[in-house]
Amino acid sequence: MNKLGMNLFAWTMTMDEDLSGTFLFLKESGFDFVEIPINESGESPNYVQKWQRIGNQLRELELDVQACTLCGPEQSLISADERIRRNAIDYLKRVVDCTAAAGATILMGPFYAGFKLFTGQPATQQEWDWSVTGMRQVAEHAQRQGVVLAMEYLNRFETYLLTCADDLARYIDEVNHPNCRAAFDTFHANIEEKSIAEALRTIAPHLVHVQISENDRSTPGKGHVNFDEVFSTLNEIGYEGPIAIEAFGVKPAALASAAHIFRPMFDSPEQLAADGLAFLKSELVKERKSAFA
């Protein structure tokens, strides 16, 4: 049985707010886990304490937790500046520590390169090699911490290193580490893939995390992503891992700006979560019925 979760980007980028009410709402709504953003890790020996506290809150509610992150301009594994590449490795190791402190076993995201950093050219072999080499070091640290790294390819407007399932599968093969695996986000696949089903089949051997996201980042099932195809293919490949809803609204403002959200996508994060969860459950029930038909 797939565990169903909610990404917290609809509420926060930093996890600095008091989210106890949100956690309780998600638990009472029927979610199995939350997906927390870890976009800062601190430099002091005590930087994991915040994430331990959040993890404890979630455990008290019997909510599981996964984590997501990305890298900024000073933390890119494909930078021509060796200092920045080293910063990225050190930063990601600290994020792994925070992930483990929160009790999460999966850290997903597009952290193989700096987010929305472009050269205007396709990725070079040197950039590819820098990322593969750096990620292997991060994966070694993640293995010691009991964390699996789940790489997420993005659309061409947000990265230029990994933009499709073929890229992602080749990258994971070259990193060649058991703690470097794949995540799949339907928003990016809807833009970049000729066939979402074939994309899922391509990364099936590596797949450990799925994000369900509508074409306009609104409530799943309210747009034009073919989720019948998504869920039937997940059933076909035997995927039993976590599935999280990811959506973006007009708040937080910094995130809305980064995601180019300029109009309301849903009435409230709570409405999005409740309707989205009902949709996920209906799709899974549909697949179970078809399996026995």
C-alpha cells in the first residue's frame, strides 16, 4: 500500500512558523506523512535541533516524514568554481543530517545542480562529471545516516542538467550508489515527456518517491494531467512507495515568485490538501478494482 503525503510548500518554505495546527489537520484528514522543505541547514553544531523538534512533533501525531531540498547559486555541483562545488557537497551533507534528525528516510529534489542557474548552453560533459562525482560523495554520507537521495528531474525552464527520465536514469546509473535513486514529479513530466507512462517505465528500477502535481500546480485532478495513465502505470510497474501532493499557491510570496504563481490556484491550502487526498484515494481504488476485474 502506498503511503500518501502532503508537501508543505503550500504553507511554508522555511518551517520556521508554528505548524502544529497544520500537522494536526493533515493527520486528521488522513495523510500518512508530510514532506518538509529543508532549504537551510545552519553552520553551528546545533543546527539539527530545529529538525529534531519538528520530527518529534510529527512522531507524536504518528505522521511519517520525508524531506525535499534544492541548491542555490552558492551551492551548485556543476559550477565552474571549485569552491562553490565544495560548498554544495558540504551543504548537502548538512541537509542530509537535518533529514535524518527529523526522522526522514528520503531526501528528494533537484539538488544535482543549482536551481534556475543557466549558461545558455546544453550541459557539458565536465558539468555532468562534476555532478556525478559530487553526488557520489553525498550519497556515501547519506548511506551512513540512513537517508536515500531521490533525484528529481525538472523542466527545461528550471534546470538544464536533468530534464527527462532518460537523463535521470543515466545519471543514477553513473553515480552508481544504492543511496542515489529517483523521484518522479508529474508536473515536469507533463512538460517534457512524450509519454508519461514510458518515462515511469524508464525510471521504474530506481523509483522511490512520487510527487503528484497538476499541470498548473493546482489541485490534482482539476487540470489536464492524465492521472489515470499515471496511476495505471504505477500499478503496472509495481510501485509501492510514497506518493506526495505538491502544489503552489500565492503564499508564501517568495515561493510564489520562484514558481511564477500569479493567481490563486485553490481556495486554501487546506482545501487543496483535502480535495487532493480524496482524488489520490479515488485513483488508487480505481486501480485496485481494475486489477481484480
